[in-house]
Amino acid sequence: MKKIVNTILSCMLIASCMTISPLKAEEQPISQDVSGLLDYTDEYGTNQGISKQQVVINKRSRSVQPKEVGYIAVFIEFPDKDVQKYHLDDPASLTAAENLMNGTNVSMTGSLGSGTVLSMKEYIKQYSYNKLDVTTKIFPYQDGKVVSHISSKPRTYYLKQSAENPDGYTPANKLAREKELITEAVNAIQAQVGEQFSADQLDTNHDGVIDAISFFVENKSAMESDEINWQDLLWSHKTENYIEPTILGKRVAVYNLINTYSNASPGGIFTQNRSSYGTIIHEYLHTCGLPDLYRATENGKPVGFYDIMASTKGANPQSFLSVMNDDILGWRSPLKEIKQSAETITVSKPQYRNTNEQNAVKLYSPLSEEEYFVAEYYSNPSFKVDNSYADSDGLLLYRVNEHGEWTNISGNPGQQNDYIYVFRPGDTQLNAGGGDLAKAILNKERPAFGKTLDQTAAVWDNETLYLSDGTNSGISIRVTAQDNGSITFDVNISEGLKGDGTKSDPYQITKPIDFSILKQKPSAYYKLMNDIDMNSIDDFQPVESFKGHFDGNNKVIRNVTMKNGEGFFPYIEYKAVVENIVFENLNVTNKQGGHTGSFAGSVQGTVRNVRVKSGSVSGGDSQNSMQGVGGFIGTLGMDGVVEDCYTGASVKSGVNIGGFIGLYQNGSIKYCYANGIVESGGAHTGGFIGGVYLIDGQIVKPVQSYYDMSATGQGKAIGDRDDSLGIVGYSLDKEIMLHNEEIRIPFTIDSNTIIPDLNISDIAIAVVNKKAMTICGVANGTTKLLASIPCGNNMIQLESKVIVNGIQESKPIVPEGISLNKRTIDISEGDHFQLIASISPSNASTGIHWTSDNENIVTVSANGYITAIASGEAIIHVRTDNHVEAVCRVIVKQREIPITSVSISNTYLSLVQGQDYNISATIYPSNTTMGKVIRWYSQNPEVAQIDSNGKIQAVSIGNATIIAESINGKRAECSIHVQKKEVPPIVSPPSSETPSVPDTTAPQVNKKAEGFYQLSRRVRIFSSPNASKYYRYDPFKRKWLGNMSKYNQKPLLLTREYVNASGTSYWSAYYNGKWIGYINSYALKNTVKKDTYFGWGENNSRYFNTPNPQNYWLYNAGSDKWLKRMTQYRNKKFMIKRSLARADGSLYYSCYLGNKWIGYVNSWGFQNQ
């Protein structure tokens, strides 16, 4: 008997708690793959064969709201005689089916007694707020009575093949046999459906596919062994598979095959005794877009009995959570959103009549934009069919995570995949899905839940309303009142961080919990506002991948512990920036292996001025040959940039172990050093880099980077190669013993160019000779030797204990002289330089004192490190205690101040033809160092021209634009409009001077005497409608050379002018580097219309010999960019291979030094030949 009872109960659980995979929304294509068979998942069954489902929002329910929907139910029986005694089409079964699908106040017997339940029609109508009316019709029928379709094949044909059932299906033909069964049933009802439904009722969204159709397959009783197991063909499931025959022109593409068991026994689909008909409603809600809220692995219950999509109650199906109606179905008005603390919020038991009723509210934490919480009124049903219910009515709290997959199918304890999670007491792990769901409800006896941010514990806390990653949301709730139909509560929402996460207003980090927001908003801007001690956090969990900008503001972060992480920033992505942070006692352990560093695991972004003063790094025992473990960074990618950083963290464990970087992948390293302990043990161990890995290209060498050979315990900079790539190792003995002798300081450095600054803290005990790098004891005692090495903006500080003994006391030796390593220094504003003083005799006992006579120009540190403040001169003095002195003259040059803009005195002028007008331009800033030369030109010189002094000449009717351009290309414009003016008649020159010249020749107004005159080099277009009547002239031979026909509309280079006795002006012209003669200037009035190149030929050498090279700039015509000043090229001899005539008429030479092209230069710089 016990065995029979257990069998009945297990079958009841299977039938009543069955959950169903979601149907896809109407806009998605149907899969044609043979793997389209998707199993229903029994929450209490095994966990094999679960397919991860896609969930979509039902856009249909948000837009078109169909009033009447048709639901096709197809009954199928098998011809086998041993199936069961009672059939689907028996009167009792049909009556129950009609009641459960379309009836009202349906009676039902449950495990705890009897009551009434909603039919499927009533259920959908109620919870849709009367928007959907679903009518179910059962097929096929004969003479008005339902008669099940009898399959042409026996039941054994659709069972798995075995020794006892040789005719069963195999995995290869399983789907084909199912399609055969469904196709046969569709053919059987095809002609009948139109008598009950219209095509619009079957396809309410008009996508050509029937919305709702299920095939109910008769089988053995749930109390019997029906030989059907998980994933078998006749196990209840949903299928996406096109069936060839259509119904009213609509395709059967998504359907359910449901095993009904026996309808005369408990657990059957169509029985009113512990029915499992809730499965049908669950499945229909999938067609409306609702996802499954159970976990396929059955490992924990994120929602449980609070939603039909999580744990379906087959005999009296429960409702779904209000957020599903709000976010997905859209059958009700949106829920109220609360983002700040509020009091006396009331939610009431839903009546499902008013779509604006407030039975739930959304609560938002300042720490997340993708997750929120819902406080919803929950009430138990009056008719309970089992014992799985809340222990009271009240307030249900749950989390909604819109960042994931909109389903709970792939959820697991400790993971973050659940779409909805109900909070309950007793959970022992993050998102465990355990605990006591019955006590999840808040009420007057259990009034409070959640904690504010200032109450956050160091570890995950089940008493918080936590985000999916375990972060405390900072929301707390307290119930203040409750009656039979409503509950009132206060909500406290912790204030978010100051700032809005933008560059101009970054989030302000002030306490340990504030770092949680980085996980929620990894792309924002952040600023550390004060020092932070992290000792309250047992195991710091950082943002996995940082994409934003973090400014540490040079504040200190202390006492960080990570028990299984990759670094304070595990991954800094490309274009992310982290800068200006100081760490003290930063300890990182990575038990999983992978790239690990104290500050960061992997870096592809930019890191500047980050200092790890102390801490430790352990990378685990991974055997991955590409693993990097470093005292600062695990691995630096090819796009990564690290500047002005150092680490004192000790490092051990890993394959590629480095004091600074574990695995170097060709990023950029500048001004960095490492001085923490590096334990050997990996395949490659180095004082600075563990190993180097290149995909392609040449290796990029670090710049001015160092490691302490003594502190790290490593003699090689890089573990897997002998080449140090320029990384400098140094060491200073920790202790120096002196007697009555002078010894060389035990300082080692792998560079001949770097000289440390050495100082003794007490020169009464010992003195140093900085130039000779020696130390000498003066008197018995103990002092410190301090060595300083500049490293970018940091200073490497070394210290050695100096012990002097065995010296007989004598009169102190006083300095006789002092000298400096530089007497004169030329530097620019903002630059630094290390002055080194040497005392003679070297064993003289004295202090060294540094001063500047003008600290507004140059400052000097106590160690002789000078900083240029402003342009000018200053004298640096260094003296001994007895006032022996040396000086250094420092000349500070002004930093270049670029031109930022140009303004023009007039932006618009209206002139008459022939009128002159002067305009001016101003360069900004006024203190620019680039030269205040303005280049004037007209974009339409046929209308208006301008000379180098800003004088405009209105030439002809039309519009033109005058440009004022600085030497670096900054421009301002003036629009010119020229109106008509009568022009006096033109006088032609004598025919003896210009043979065959047309009457359009210019008036002879040139007043120069006959002879040759130098022109600035310029380019003009020869343009005349009578080119054949213009002749070229050789004034030296006094001979006419030929007409200008072939040069019409060609750009010509003009070098100088010839004026004949009558005053006619001729210009010497070159075309493509070849002289063609002198040409009457009248036809050369037009400038070039666009930039034009023309050749000079080979071996045309010229000197750049202008007295003002600083006013000339190199120009790249291809990129239209000014490159740099020509200061360094004065009196250089260039090869010129071609020229560039710019549209304004100016001429530029293409210049080569040897075989190297340097750019285009204005031809004026070559005039002093």
C-alpha cells in the first residue's frame, strides 16, 4: 500500500507541477533544425537534457489587444487495446475538459479538500483585466460530438525502440515520427476547424501561424508505468516544427504535445480530482510571452510557488507576479517607480478590474540601472490544493534583473543569471534559492527587511535586498500598517554617490561600499575624494572589466584583501583610464590561475601615476604557459599604456613572474620601477618582467624603467631573455661598515648614464664624494646613506645603514672647494634637471645648502633637483657650512604658445567696382610664440584681391571671400560683395612693343624705368580668349619667341619683372621648370583656382637662407597640416623636385634633405640666393 501511495503522490507532483519551455514571439522565425524538439521540464524530475530557452517580450499584447482568441485542442488515441479503460472522448472526460477550459466556478478536489477554481477562459480573462477572451474548441468531432482521432499507428510505434519493442523509434527518426503523428491529426481536423473559428481568431497577430494549438495524447494512467521517460516522444513537450497541411490557410508551427494520462484517475489533465490542467494555462502564457521562472538544474527555487511560471499548481493554478504584467504583457498600467526614500506607501490586494490599481511598486537602488526590486501585495488563495503556500498574506519582495536572459532557466546558486528572485529568510549562499519561501512575506509580525548602505557587512548578507552580484542595494523596508486587503510600509533608499558619472561631474568615491557602483556602471567617470581603509571588507570583489575613467586624486587606499581575484582592477579595457592612486598593503591571491597583479590583472587601457607601496601577489599554481603574475600588473596588452607607476608588492607563484609585469605583450611602459620581493619558481622569473609574448611586430622597449636587484632578489630584468630591453637594474647594500678609510659606495646600476644623487643624513659621521661615488667615515657612529634616482615624476629612494667605528677622534676637515656638474643650463618652462655638487677634499665634513636667487623663475630642492617655473634667468647657489660656494646659471626658455584663433575686423563688406578698402586681422592669444604673420588671400581674385597689408581691391562684379590665415592654418573670413561701376575706356599699347596684342591689353600705367625688377615668386594662370595673339619675348636677345596658345589656362611660375621704355610690364615665366620667356602681365591677372602641382625637374638645389626661419612652417599638402617650424633648417641646402601653387597664389617648394622628404616650404624662404 505504501508503494502505491508513493507512486500516486509522485505522479501527482509530476502532473501538477509541470513547467513548460517558452514559445517564441510572433516576430521570430521558426527553427527548421531537427533539434527543434524542446522538452518540458518537470521541476521535481531529473536535470538531464535541459535546453536553454530564449525569452522575448510579447509585443502583440502591448499593441493589438485581441478580444477573442481561438484555442484548438486535438484529442488523439491509439488503437492499442492495453492503453486504458477510460478514454479522452468519454462523456465524463469531455465534461471535465469543457469545464476546465471554458466553464465557470469549476469544482475541484485537491489534496486538502474541495473548492472551486477558475477555468482557463476565466483565468486569462481575469488576469488580463478583461482584455483577452480565450475560447477552447475540441477536435475532431462527428455528428456534433467529440470523437478522438485514432492514430493509424499503435502506441508502441511512438515508444523508444528496445528488445521488447523492436518497432519503436530511434534517435534518428524520432522527430519524423512525431511529425507523422501530428500531420495525421491535423489532416483529421483540417476541414472542421473553420466551422468553429475564423482565421483571425486563430492568428490574432497575422503572422501566418496558429497562435495556440495543443495535441492531447491519451496514455496509461499516472498510477501505472506507461514506459514513457524524460525526453521520450510522448513525454509532454513543446515543439517548433512546420507541419505541411494548413488550417484556414494558417500554418501549424509551434504546438504542444501533452500526455494526459488517465482522466478517470487523479493527476490527469482533464479530471476534476487533483487535475494538472494548470499545465495548459502555463503553456498558453508562454504564447503570450512569459518566461519560465524555474531553474532547469532544479538546484534551488528562485521564485517557487509565488508564480505559475515557476512552480505550477496543476489543480488550482496561481497567478503570475505583477511585474510580468507590467514589463512583458502590458495588460495593466505601468507600476509606480520609487527612487527616493518615501513613507506610507500602500499596496492592496489586486481586484483585476482597474488597470491602474496599486498592488505593487518598483524600488530602484542608486547602485544599478539594470536591476530593480518590487514590493507586491501577496494573498493566499481561499482554496488551497496542497501545503505549499506563504504562512500569511502581506508584502512580497523580489528582484528583477533585466541585464540577463529574462528567464531563470540557466540560474544556479552563487550565479547571477536569474531574471526574478524572491527574497526569503534562511538562504545560506548568494542566490541560493533555498531558505524558507513560506516566510518570505513581510507583515506586522515580521515587519522589516533590508539594510542601508552604511550598514553593509564585509561579506554577502542575506538580510539585505541585494543585487544579483551580492552587492547591498541600500534599500530597507519597514511595514507600518496592515488590514485584510492592504499593507502600508516605509522605504529607505540610501543616497547614491555625488556626481552623475560624467567627465565634468564624476561619481565621488568616499567609502569602501562606494566601489560597488563600479560593477554596475563600469563605463562612468569616478574620483576618489579621501583616503579609504578597506580593512572592513574580508574579501574585496572588484568590477570585472573597467571601461571608464578613475581618478584617484592622489588619495590612499589601504588594507585591501582579495582572496580569489586577479587584481584591484581585474581588467582595464582599451581606452579606459586609471590614474593618481596610492595603495598601501594591497594583497591579492588568485586561486584559479590567470593573469594576476596587485593593481590589475590585465591592462589594455591607460594607467598613470599609480603607486603600490606595499602588499603581496600570489598567482596560484596554474600550468598555463601564457599566465602572467606581476607585482603591479599580470599582463600588459599591446594597446596598454603604463606611466609613472611603481610597486613594492612582493610576488610569487605563476609561470611568468615579474616584479612589475608578469607577461609583457608589447604595450607602452614609461618611468616605472619595482622594488618588491620576487620569488623564483615559475618557468620565467625576472626583476621587472616575467616573460615576453609578441603576436607580430617589433618589441617596444620600456622607457626609463628600473628594478631593485637587491630587493627583488633577481639579477635579470626579464625572465625569458638576456636582453633587458633598456630596463635598468640597480642595488644598494642595506648596510655599509666603515673604518678609517674611503671606500667605493656599494651601489650597482646597469647604466653608465644614470648617476644617483647621494646624501648622508649626518655628515658628522660620514661624507660622500658624489663624483667619485665614494664614502668615508668621519667619526664613530651610525647614519644613513640616501640615494635618489629620478624616474619620471617619481623619485626612487634607496637607503643604506652606515656604521662607522675604529676612528680616532680628530679635528673635523672643512671643505676647501665645491663644484657643480653644470655651470650653465638651457631648459624650457616645466623642465627639470639634477645638479650634482662635489666637495673637495672629499672627506670634508659639511652640509650642502641649495638656493635660487629667483624662485619665480627656477626652484631647487634640498637635493639640487631644479624645476623651471617661468621664462627668464636665475642663479642657483650651492654652499657648504663654511660658506664655500658654487653657482649655476639657468636660462629658462618660454614654452611655445600656439595660435588658437584669428579674428578679422570686418566679416562682410559691400564695395563698388574699383574701390579699395583696408581691413585688419588679430591673432589670439596675443602672447603666442609662433609669429604673428598673417597671410591674406582671396578665394575669388577675379572679383576681389587683397595685398599682404590687408588692402582689398574690388575688381569686378560678384562675390568673393577674403581669408586671413595664420602660420599654423587658423583662419578668419570676410565676405565681399562687389557692385557695378562704370569703367573708363582702355588704351592699347603701341603695336611696335606688343606685336599682335589685342585691344584688351592693360593700360600702360607702369611708371618704373626700363629694366629688370625682382618679384616675389608667385604663380598665375595665363588666361586669355586671344592666346594666339599674345607672344613671348626675350628682352636679352630682343626677340619675339612664339605665341601663347599651348599655355592658355596653364599655371606659370613668375620670378621677375621687365619693364620696357614705354612702361609696359612683362613677367619672366616658367612652365614645368622650363623658362618660356617674358609675357605681357595683363593676361596674367588671374590667380590659380585650386592647389596645383608642377615639376621642377631633377637636381634643382637651393638654400633656405631667410633671416627669420622661425616664421616659416613645414606644410604637408596631403594631410593639409602644418608640421613644425623651419628654425633648425636655416642655411640648409635642399633638393627641390616639384612645387605647389596654392589657390591663393603663394608658391611652396617640395624639399628633400638627401633622400628624405621633409615637407613643403614657402618659396619666400629661398629668395636670398
